[in-house]
Amino acid sequence: MHPLPARPYELTGYQMINEVEIRNFRLFEHLTVSDCRRVNVIVGDNGAGKTTLLEAIFLALGSSTELGARYRTFRGLAGSFNGPARRIEEAIWRDYFYMGEWLKREIFIETKGSGEESRSVRVTHAPSQLFIPLTSAGSVVPEEATSAPLRFIWRDSSNHEHAATPTVSLAGIKFEGTEEDLPDFFYFATGTAIGSIENAARFSELSQSGKLHSFVEMFTTEYPIIKDLSLEVVAGAPIIFATLKDNNFRLPVANVSGGINRMIGVMLGIASRPKSVVLVDEVDEGIYYKHQTAIWRGLLSLVKQNDSQLFTTTHNEEWLESLTEAAGKDVDDIAIWRIEQEKQKPVLHQLKGKRALLGIRSGGVR
């Protein structure tokens, strides 16, 4: 996806997503989360549903049926398929429905907010389709493909519906999109590298807007091995390079550290796109513990400066503790979401503001 030009921006101080409702998506038969804050940190045991929450929110904010296949690859599942159309559709979509009941249930996800992030998506079955390939005379006729496709219906903030249907045929899989001109919503999956061209484009936008110096200063202060960041073109492709302090040697940031490269990508997403919604799975991935407080301080500062909203997960107790140090007394915009299994169902508990920080310090959100 090619990034759009930066939009004119004036600080307004408004909150974005206030409430999330999820029905029949993966682990969640029905979940409603109210009073979201600017920074929402999701914690819980493995398999509790932290990543699922991020996927659900991003699905409502999206506009393409391709997200289903993308989520599979994020989780390490194969992205290539073979077999009858119905089996392929089942392999892609069935696990997104609560208890795998994709023939009986309907997925519904809604994000309520103060602007274009007020959206919903409904996923249900469309009427079955039969594809009969046309062939020239004398050629072998392959078997026809029967499909029972899903139908995605997004409703935007103006209450207009945009429908799309992914289809499977002998020619392949077609993932339809709605071609909406959406605001800036980002999802950074764990274990997934951020494209160098994507990062370079946002880096360039910061430079054009006059915000690059402060961004580079923030990073080089915390990572003294890096003297400077610059944009270079290698074999026709723009790449962010780091200049090393000790010897002035320059190399791609991704070759310095995967963790640093990922965090630069997250922060560039926030800094270059005011009023964005940013979802980060395992924000602590690849970051050494000594840098955690400074990284939190940078994230908290960026989301406030840019009227953005952050939803992120972590398994790391040290990251929670470093959040309390970075936030200090400025805690009103912070919420901790703890997901627990109660009677074999996920239940979400929220701690907000001062209670969130007190909960971290007392060990009540681990």
C-alpha cells in the first residue's frame, strides 16, 4: 500500500475510538470495551485474546477482504492453498468465527469514536456461486468450482455501506476491497518486518514538514551508537540509513537492529500521520530493557503531539513498570486492559488513569 500525502494538521486534542464492540470473532462471542483512552495497553496470558483484539479493531477500520489472508501469514500459517473452492474458503475464514461456526454465526465489529474511525464491519455468508470454465472446442474441461463466499459489509462514519466479497475460482483467489479513502490506521504485527520503502516515505514526509530534526534527536539520544539518520537511495530504492557514532560508517537501520528498525517504523507511523489509530502487537519486541522507559516516553509524547491513539499488547512486566516511570503524573490518557479466562471465556478488566499505574506498581495487572 503506497502512503498518501500528509494531510494538513492542527492540534485539536480530541479522543478517537471511545468504544469497541466485538461479536463472534475468534475467542470473543461478545465483548464490549468502553471508555478507551489515548494509550491502551493490553496484557494477559498466552492465548487470552490480546492479538485477536487488535485484529478485530483493525478489521473494522479496514476496507479490504485481503486482511483475512494477511492475518493468517502474521500468525505463521501458510499463504498458499490447493483444493476445492469450498475447502480453501474454509481454510481462510472458518477460524475467524467464534467456535469455528462460520455457517451459523455472523461476525460483527464496531468502533465508535468522534470521527472517521467510527466504523463497523459485518461478515456473513453470501449466496453460493457456481463457476463453470469456458474452454475452446476439443480441449479438456476442468471441473467446475462451487463456492459459498463470505460477504463483508463495512459501514462508514456517514452511515454508508461498502460491500466486498472475496471469491475462489480455478483462476485463483480474488480479495475485493471497497476502495474507500480511509484515514490513517496502522497495524504492526509481531514478528513482521516493516518495509523499507514504507518507512522511507514517512521519513521523507517528516523532513518535508520540518519535524525530522526532533525525531532524529530523540532516537540518537537514546541510542548513542547512532550518530544520525538519513535517507539514501540504493539501486533505485529509498532506505533509511544510520550513521554509526564510532566510525561514521553508514548502513541500513534494519542491519543495525531489527528491534530499532521496527520501533522507528511505529514512531514514524505516528509522527507522519496525525490523528492516526496505531495498533502494535508486542510493542516490546526486540527492544533492550534499558531503553524501555525512553521508548515509552517517546510514544506517549508522539501520540499526544499528533492527536493519535495507540493500542498495544505486551507480555513484559518490565515494559509495564517502565510505563509508570515514563508517564509520571500524566496518566489520565492511559488504560490497562487485562484479559483473563473465566469459565473458559475471555473476560476483559480495565484500569484507567491513576488506577492503571497503581495496578502496575502493585502487580495487579500481570
